[in-house]
Amino acid sequence: MAKEFCGPFTGCVAGFVLIALAGQLFWLAELIIVKKIAASAVARMLFYKLPDAVVQSLPVATLFGALLAIARLSKDSELSALRASGARVPRLILPLLVMALLVSALTFWLNERVVPWANHEYENMVRKLVLQEALPSVEENVFFRATGDRFFYVREVDPNAHVLRDVMVYEVRPDKPPRIITARQGMATGMIWALEDGVVHDLDADGYVAYEAKFKSMTMELDEDFDAFFGEQKTPAEMSRKELGEHIALFRRSGIKVNALMVDYDLKLALPLAAFVFVLTGAPLGVAGPRSGRLFGAAVSGCLAFFYYVLSSVLRSLGCNEVLPPLVAAWAPNILYAAAGVFLMIRSERVR
């Protein structure tokens, strides 16, 4: 079974990756011709997209390989002979489930170690070569809350030098009136903010200024490394599950809503298991189909994968918009497919 699985699996991965990269080539070719970007830089961008394309192909390729392995045995009546000798459906598909579990483990490892790095390098090249800018994560002219009871406003940001200009800090102090600190500029380094040319205003209970003092320099120590807000901006696709979890914890303490990030955090574990639940659902269909051929395997693979990703996309949107809890939005497709697979195995034993 494993031998019959490996051929179609490898072929499907190669085909899927070629199709995915071919789609990228249309846009990348435009960069060479229109934007005059060096071909070597474009080739690097294509290389950085390769791991993501491979990971996207693995679940579908696993299902395709499993169904074609079953079709091969069914075509030569080997499957019928095995069933006639008393082999049960769970035992028949066990090698395929083991292979699918190994693929799921490989997918998770790639998603944690390789894909975030490759996606980040790709996005950085897009920002620098195409957009000609690095997008700062501390937004200009926007109030935001840091850890603790501090609120910040920054009029202008220099993302390369980590320099902040026209800074205002509103600090809520326990058992004391609030304090307002303004500074002409500052610099963020780790958990330390160094402010220059500013004024400290202590307010009284009625909101009037009770104390005012100028300063040439002042350092503020934050509870967390502020690089999560200021430095290398990353989307969830550019982070590992652990890294995304650290950002979620920081944002929660800062009063930022994290529903969308929580959905992506759970999906980083749920999506790699798609290969396993695909085989758990599809293999009983292949075993039950009399003399099922390659066309049957390809059709079932396409339908199961299509409905899974459509369902996953819809539920992710509902989870991000707080209609569903993040855990439900991320894991519902896997649970439904796994339940369907168990039902099909039980049913195939009864109608045997």
C-alpha cells in the first residue's frame, strides 16, 4: 500500500507546485519587464514561494495518493481478495493512515520552521522592491495602548532607525492622578524607550496641571520588548505558531482584540492535520467503490479537498468576525471530516 501510495503522491505534489509557481510567474515576469527588477531577485522571490506551494499541495496529494493506491489494488481484484479473506476496512487503510499522519507531521514541521521564514523573506522583497518601503507596525498618527496602563501617540516613525518623533504618553497611575509626557523625539531599543526634549505634566483630581517639569532626556522601561509593535512587521503567515502565540499574549495585555489572530493560531495546528482527515474520509469511499479507477480517485480527491477548503475559509471568516469561537472556527472542518470517515468505515463493514 505504501509503495502504491508514493508514486501518485509525489507526482501530485510536483504537479501542484508547478501550477502554483506558474501562476506566480505571470506577476514576476511583469516585475522584470515593467519595473526593471533584476532577474536574479525575481528568481529568489520564486524560490521563497516554493515551501508554501509544497505545504499547500501536501494534503491534497496525500488524498490523491491514497485513493490511487486503493484503485490500483481494486483494479486487479487484490482488494476484493483481501476483503474476502476477512481483512476489515480499518486494517486495509491503516498503512495509508500512517502515511497520512507522517505527512501531517511533515506539514506541521515545515509550517513551523521553513514556511514562515520563506514567506517573511518573500514579503520583505515585495516591500522593498515593489512597494519601495518597509511597513512600520507602530502606525503614525494613531493612539495605541501598550502593556500596563500606558497609552501612546506617535506622529511620525522612522522604521529603519527606530526613531519616534512627537511622542505623547498618557500614563494611568494607581491611586494617583494620571501623568502626561510629551517629547520631541525618542528611540525604542528593546524594552527601553529613550525620550528627548520633553515635558512631564502631572494632573490633579480635576484634570488640571498640578506639576510641570521639562527634561532633556528620559528613559522609560516597558513590561515587554516593544519590537512586537515597532520592529520587523510580520503577518501570521510569516510567523510560527509559537511566535504568533507570543504576539497574541502581548496584544491581549495591551487591550487589542485578537480573535482573528486566535483563529490563525489554531489553524496552524488544524490545517496540517487535513492530510490525515482527508485519508480518513476518502479511503473508505475508495474501498467501498467496486473496481474504482484513477478517474474515481481524482474526482473524489478534488471534491473532498474543494469542500474542505471552502468550509474552512467560511468558518475562518466567521471566527475572525466573532460569530464563532476561534477554536470552533479552526477545528470544525477536521471534526466533521473525521466523523464522516468513521461513519463510512462503520457503514462499509455493515454492508460487506
